[in-house]
Amino acid sequence: MQKEHVILVNEKDEPIGSMEKIEAHEKALLHRAFSVFIMNKKGETMLQQRALHKYHSPGLWTNTCCSHQRDGESNIAAGKRRLMEEMGFTVDHLEEIFSFIYKAPFDNGLTEHEFDHVMIGYYDEEPNIVPDEVADWKWMSLEDIKSDMALNPGHYTEWFKIIFDKFYNHLLQNTSK
């Protein structure tokens, strides 16, 4: 199997090279990534529970899907590709709503240091989860996620705790206008 590479970027999201994914995480180098949030007509967000055999954060709950863009792949195309690879569906319209840089170290010595492009899409069906990637899924309201994360922070991925706050505040600011 071919090793997956990530796009190394500077703080302006300009590509400066590529590196094998694990090595970039071992060295905590800034690289391009994306996070997809799928919502339904009720305003609930689809969460996934990471597969139990994942090399980091196995069994933890997180946003609908996230990964890394491939060389020459747009953020939107990468988001749609990964939705299919993890959740077994895609959406007609995916929109990038903001981007930011974060850094999250893990107990296993790896660090996510990502220039993350956060996207939103809408879907009202059940996913056809891919068991190699995803153990389970559920719909949750934003308020329930916020409350549960405060009560059970250990049930969620480190990056989701960072990203969700920004996502939540972004939605609040844009619905109050």
C-alpha cells in the first residue's frame, strides 16, 4: 500500500513541500488538512466514532469526517472524497466556512499541527459507514455536543474539542446577523 503524504504549508497556507503523513505528525510540522461538519434539517450535526484500530484517538467521537488534501486536490473535492471513504455518502454542496491553524499533541508522541479548512454540508439520510474508518455515528444538536463535551471531554478527539468551539461560534455569529 502506498504511504499517504500531506502537503506541508507555511502560515499563509502556501505549499512548501510534502512529507509522509506519519513523519509530519512525528515532527509536528504544519500541514494542510480539512474538517467536514454535516448537518441535517433539524440543525443536528452528524458525529462519527473513530474505528477502534486507528493509530491515534481510536473509539473517540469527532466531526463527520476529516483528513488531508492530496496534491492538486481542492479543499471541497478532498472533503467530498473523504466523506465517501469514511461515511459512505457525499453531498452536492460543501462550503468552506473558515480556516485556522491549531496544534494538538497526543500521548503516542504524534502531534496534529494543521492549517485546517473547515467545511459544512447538509444531509438528512443515514450514512453507510465504512467499518475500517468508522465504528459508529449519531446525530447530536450543537447544544448537546457542547454539554456532553464539558461533562465527558475524554470521549472526544483533541482536534474536535478545538474545532467544535470555533464551528459553534461561527454558526452563532452567522445566524444572529
